[in-house]
Amino acid sequence: MRDRLSRLGLDRIAELTHFGCTSEDVNSLAYALIVKRAVADVWLPAYKAVIQKLRELALEHADAPMLSRTHGQPATPTTMGKELGVFVWRLERVLAQIESGEYLGKFSGATGTWSAHLAAAPQVAWPNVAREFVESLGLTFNPLTTQIESHDWQVELYDRVRHAGGILHNLATDIWTYISLGYFAQIPVAGATGSSTMPHKINPIRFENAEANLELASALFSSLAQTLVTSRLQRDLTDSTTQRNIGVAFGHSLLALDNLTRGLGEISLSRDVLLADLDANWEVLGEAIQTVVRAEVTAGRSTIRDPYALLKELTRGRRVGAEDLAEFVRGLEIGDEAKQRLLELTPATYSGLAEQLTRSKL
């Protein structure tokens, strides 16, 4: 910098190079600017692309009834769109936290006291000068530090990006599982090889690659956050080595985001498979029946005791068909309106407000 100033004919101010600075007065600003621009210009657009693709799929399939799998077992139906919408909701919440995050910098000398500055020019209001300079860079000024800016903004950011990665990992494993169940068919990509030995296969590699890269990113972001939160006394250099891996962490995250966006564009919902699965699990209506009976008892239209136990005996661990349930409902001591409502219910129509929730919240 001194040589450059000299070549520009500015020898008069050459001695101001690094004036009153410790390395962190430069590095904290440089890292804040680099990370801020990387997040805003590169990472966030890729993250938002995943959310947008998910939103499109959620709205497209908002009305597609699907058997839930709580604990891996057939459970109260939902819709595919609603389940994808849950991920949109979760990812957007973390997005708001990331976008509202601060990027801090310091410019206060060797131990954050402006000691050398005051020794050289005691008449200058150095904290005000430093604030104006840091804020002119689009950063938030940290007025109270040790030799280093305390890195708490980095800890917050990396924890939030890691959190987003955890949600995305959950998405990847769920989509992988839906593919394995046949709920989603994968659209063949021209020229792509599935299995090296089984030509019929289309492996869900986009989601597997996303999983692996998200796990690596998570490990790095966790390490960054755990290390950067601490600095011994007024300064140690553990942060210096650690921060060299910021780009690596974001790189793995970006690979995952790219794989997810591409993978979500290469699947097609098999509604017939979803309907067949629902039709094979009429026992999930046991919840609806026992809940209606409870309401009828409360209203004085039934004297049935412990309807849960009654339905448990009928359905637990057993396959129950449409006619079995219909016969059971016809024999119940409940009001005619409630009985008819239950007789008209099917697994495919027992999805509550799933479609409305998806369309209203996305």
C-alpha cells in the first residue's frame, strides 16, 4: 500500500498506511464484507431457488391426498402439497433470520481502546470517526471489543445457515423416501447413467449428493461457530485458521442447494400410487370414527364407553377394508347425521384442511 501511494505521488500520506491499526481492524472489515457479499449475491439466491421450486410443487400438489407415515406406519392422511409446504414455511422462517442478520466490524486498535490514536491525535473523537468509516462500508460498527471483533455475528450466521441445512437435509431424506415408496417417479435425464450394472434404475443421486454436502457443510459451520465464539483473553489466533474454511463450508452448502433445485425439477408425482396406498389402508379412519363417537357422547346422542378402545380392538395391527368399517359404523349407537358423515368418508377424503392450509399459507 505504501509503494502504491508513492507511485501515485501521495508520499505525504504514506505513513497513514496501517495507522493505529491492528490486523483485525483490517481483517474484521474484510471478512464482514466478503461474507456479506457471498451470502447476498451467491448463497441466498441459490437458497431461494430451492424454496421457490418447493413452493411451486407444494401448490401444484396441494390437493393430492397421501397417506402419512408417522413413525413409518400408516397414519392420518395429508396431501403431498401440504407436506412440501411445511418445508417452505420452515425454510422461509430461517431465511428471514439470515436476511436480518448484522455484519459487524471494528476499528479501534490493538486492544479496542484507541490508545495509539489518542496518543497521536488526542483532539479527535476517534470512536465517532471509526463508526462513520465502518458504517460507510455498509457494516455495523462494534464499539466495544478486545483486539478482535468478537465474531458473534459470524457465529449467529453460521448457526442459522447450518439450521437451514438441517431442514434441507430433512427435505432430501423425505423426498428420497417418497421416491423409494413410488410416490415420486424420477424423470430420466438424457445421457445420464443410473446404476452401473442395472440399466432399469434411476438412482436418486441429486438428493443423496445433497445429503452428503449438507452434512459436510454442517460439520464445518458447527466448527466455525464453536471456535469463533471464543478468544482467549484479548486475542488468540484460533480464529485465523478457522476462518480460512468459511468458503469451503459455503461451497458444500451451495453444491447441496444446486442438487436439490435440480432434483426437485426431475421428479413427477405418481398420484395413482398415492391413491392405491390410501385405498389399502382404510384402518386409518379409526381415528375419525372414535373422535366422532366422543363428540356424539358429549352431545348426549351416544352412551358408548371408551370409543378409543373399541376402535383399537377393531383396527390395531389389522388390515380393515372399506366394507368392514362401513359395517362397524352402521352398528354404532350415534346420530344419523354423524353416521352418514362417517359412511361417506374415505382415506382419500380424510385430509382435513391440508389443501386449504397449503394454498392460504404459501
